[in-house]
Amino acid sequence: MSASTSGGAGESAQREYEKRSARELAKKQRRIANDAEWRDSIKRERPVLGRIATTLTPKPQLTPESQSTSAWKVGAEGERRVAEVLDQAHGVQMLHDRLVPGTRANIDHIAIGPAGVFVIDAKKYTGRVEVRDVGGLLRRDERLYVNNRNRTKLVDGVRHQTEVVRRALGAEFADVDVHGVLCFVGCQWGWIMRTKHVNGVTARWPKVLADHVAAAGTATTQRPVSTIAER
């Protein structure tokens, strides 16, 4: 089993969801309260016209949460699912929900194994994961698509996170390999499930992730996992 330290997986996303959810609910409740106050007031001031106005004016409702708010909840669920899988990896030490210094951003998971450090971004999406070359005949330009939507920005985000981790390791740990991984929860991969590679970032599904981070690899660092994790 792997060792896990730091904050719980998905905690940052869960806190952001709860904050946004509470704020959205309070806004809707204020709108309903203001509407009720207006209806009482106008019917008192203008009994006939007021009743007509209130009858013709729809009442605000407690509608479902917006997609932008619920996405944080879905993201937290995805991070927790990936953490459950990673905690089954043998000889691997896990760091979950790590804050990027000087920002409000976080790195979902950092796995330190025999082959180095794996920076893992968890995403809970639906649809098929594909790599498409949109560069034409004379040049390659690979993009990541999920459910027919261009999600290449996710790759760029993981590449940035790997650079953050490289800087954190410093020159003393320059021999340690840092790998970028996107883990999609709930997606489809076609009849033949194959790992995807886009601009140096690997895209995989949860079931195979534990073996991926625990593998020896071809450029295994000579440093103990615990030493790298402590750094």
C-alpha cells in the first residue's frame, strides 16, 4: 500500500463548491424574499392593480445549482475516486491537494514512485477520450478531445504543474524524472483501451493508474522514494 500525507484529496474543490453553493442559494433566497415583500407591498398600496400585477408576474423559484457551481462538486468526487485508486499503489508515497505557492491553484495528486514523480490532474468527465492530429500534411498538431470537445488546455495545465514541481525539487533533485498525467473518471476509451499521449502528458483511466505510478520505468531514480517525498 502507498503512504499518503497532506490534505485529503478533493478538499480544496469541496470547500470551493460549498462556498459557491451557499452563496448561490443565499442569492436565490434573497430574490424570493424580496419578491414576497414586493407582492405584499403592492397589494396593500393598490389592491386591484396590485393583485393583477402579482398574478401576471412569475414567482422566482429555487432552481437547480448552476453548472459552474456543481462542476466543483463533480471535480471533488473525481479527485477522491483517483485518490482511492492511488492509495492501492505499492511502494508509492502520495501527496494530495497541494497548493501551488503564490496562487489559489492546487495540484490534485503527486505520486512519488520508483520511476520518479507523477503529477496527476483528476477530471470527472463523460464521453470518449481521443487524440486528434489537426496539423495537416506537413506538420503534426495533436490535440486532446473529450466528448468531441477540445480539452487541450488540460494538457497545458498539467505541463505547467510539472514545471512547478520541478522548481520545487530544485537543482539538487534534477536527476528525478517528473511525469505529467491526466486521469479521466467516467470517460470512454473505445473498444481497445489504450493510453493516450499528448505533448508529453499521459492520459489514463483510474483502473490502471496505480500500476502506472508504481512501475519501475526505464529511467529509475536512485534516490529513495521517501527522500523525494520529503523534499
